[in-house]
Amino acid sequence: MRSREYDLDFRDRASRIRAWGVGLLALAALLWTWCALLLLMPYEVNEEPDDQYPQECESRLLTERGTANEGLQRGDWCENERDWPEALALLGLSVPVSAAGVALFTSGSVSIRMSAHSEAMRELDAIADARKS
């Protein structure tokens, strides 16, 4: 019965690998959410430290005026507060994290399925051998 113990250990390791994949995919989803919040939510800018009346700025992505992209020339403080590189860095970081998560989740899932298939085939072979005898 050593093969059964090995099979159970194999499935346990595959389950852990799949769980790591789910964790990395959840981390990638958090990075995407953070990026979406940076781009879609309006924000406030303090013109001075401890400013009592901060300037309200439109979202970085959904602005109809030029405050988010070309407003510094007019003395608007909104342009430099949320830059594109921060959002793009989050997206860039999410790509390898999600790729690793997909690879680990797929590897763990396939390993579990193949182990279950092998066990089913062994049981079918045992039933077929018992009928022959």
C-alpha cells in the first residue's frame, strides 16, 4: 500500500501548489484594483502642508478638462499628484504575478485530476482482473 500513501502525499502537494496559485491570482487582482482606484477615483491635493482647503481633482482617466494632464502650466496642482508611471508600475507588476499564479493553479489542478484518473484506472483494472478470475 505504499503507492496509496505516495498518491495521497502527491495530491496534498498538488493542493498546496494550487493554493499558492490562488493566492498569487488574488494578489494580482488586488494590484489591478489598486490601479483602477488610482485611475478612476477623484482625489485631493494639498497646495501647502496641512492645507485646510485642498484642491479637488478629477480622476486621472475620466477627466473632461485638462487638469489631470496639462494643468501645471495654469498653476493647477493636480497634474503631479498622481502620475501615470505609478499606475503602469502596478500593472507591470501584476503581469508576472498573475502569470505565476495561473501556472501554479493549472499545474496543481492538472496534477490532482491526473492522480484521480490514475486511481480510477487502477480500480477499473482491479475490477477487470477480478472478473477474469
